Amino acid sequence: MIKQQDLKIAGAEQGEDYNNEVIIWGIPTSLGAGTGRLGAEKGPDKIRNSSHIWNTVRTSQGYDFGNLNKVTDLGNVDFSASRSQDINEYIFDQVPWSDHQHLLITLGGDHSITYPVIKAKVSKNSVKPNLIYLDAHPDAVNQVKGNYYSHACVLRRLIDEDLIGSVLFIGMRIPEKEEIEYFVNGYTIGEIPDYQ
């Protein structure tokens, strides 16, 4: 379930208008981080709040980004109902429908949310996206302490399951040895876990 927030991205409508050019939603979770440094769950609302202090054209209705009434902010995924379901499955089930003509912007949350969101988009639209990956790490280890869906494994799962096209890395500076070997050897290291 996606719960509407009082706070929305500046210039966006609130509601469920899937015909708008841009659809924004939040996934406020740190459950895939596994580093002990939580806080990513605050990301969606921190981004929304920051959008209201951008220097832009101000009108009597608020901020005008040039696409007023073409952006919908759906709100945040409500995790209070997810207790009996795997977190990846729950996020997968919540991904809003939008075809490849509409831009779906997902506000996170830690990196692990990327896997179920892209998996859902590919299953609904049958179009594999290309990625621009802005990160210091490639997030392509096979598993972290037995967790194949950790934030540090997300790109590995997307590649192993053939859910993405090409990837452009920006800012990568500290890959692990395992990740370098994985890319150099043509994505053949490690096992692919079962995930339905």
C-alpha cells in the first residue's frame, strides 16, 4: 500500500494520476543496508523537504518548475502492512504502473530497493532499462553474510537475472576484488539464488 504524504515534491500534484509525465513515490526503508548505519528510511521525505527550498520561479501557488500539473507525488510505501511478506516481494507488489513513456522516480531508501523496483518494471513493461549508476561502489558482490539481496548485491542480481541493458558507472572508486573479477570474467562468478 502506498500512503499519501502531507509533504510532496514541490510543484507536484498529490494523488494517483498515472497519466502525468512524471510519477514520484518513496520507499522509506533501511532494511537492505545491513551496515548498522541506518537512516536511509528518512530519505524520501528529506528529498521532498529539500525540493521546497530550491531557488526557482515562485508563484502564488508555490514553486513552478515548468511542468506544474504534470508531476504526481503518490506518497510513500507503507511498511506497517509488510510484516508477513519478504521485503523485496512487498516492494515488488507496490511498484506503481507506468509505461516507458512516463518517468517513474523512486525516492529511497537504501540501494536494495533498486532490485525489486526494476524487476517489477521489467515484468510489467517487458523493457529492460539501461542504468546510470552513481556510486562509489558497483554493488556487485554475490552476497553479504548470506543475504543475496543486500544493498551491496543489487547490481549483481540485476545483471545475473538479465533485467538491465548496459550500465554506465559514474563515481566508482572502491570496488571489491570480487566485483572486479565478476566484471572482467563476464559475469560468471557466483551462484544465482532462486527468487520468484
